[in-house]
Amino acid sequence: MTQKTAKKVSEETSQAEMAAKIDELAKEARSALEDGVVATQDSLKTARDAAQKQLAQTSEKGVAFVRENPGLALAGALGVGVLLGLALRKTDRG
């Protein structure tokens, strides 16, 4: 084997080894990324479920309050409507 042939074979071998290492690292990175995505999805599902539960409880409390205090709820809604009307009227003129 000549010196040029030996050098070419050595370069091809090291390129093949590097390609194999890169492929292995890419597979490890993909696996780690997939694990991270799954963990994030699980966290988001848990947070979403908790938020839905909290929203349902708050909604039930609001409905119960209005049923127990219809006059107060009506007065509150009227007050909020008047305040919004005044605020919007001033911004239209100003």
C-alpha cells in the first residue's frame, strides 16, 4: 500500500467514524428532545386540567351567588354598565 492510499483509507475511516458519532449524537439529542416534549405535554395537561377545574368551581360559585342575591347581582351589573358607559363616552369625546 502506498502512502497516498494509506492516507486516503485513513481519512475515509475517520470520516466514517465521525459520521457514526454524529449519527449517534443526533439520535441521543432526538431522544432527549422527545422526552422533554412528553414531559412538557404532561405538565401542560396537568395545568390545563387544574385551570378547567378552577374555572368550573368559580363559575358555580358565581351562579350560586346570583341565585342567592339576585337584587345585589342586578345592582352590580347596572353599576358596572354605567361606569363602562361613562368611561367609553369620555374616550369618544376626548
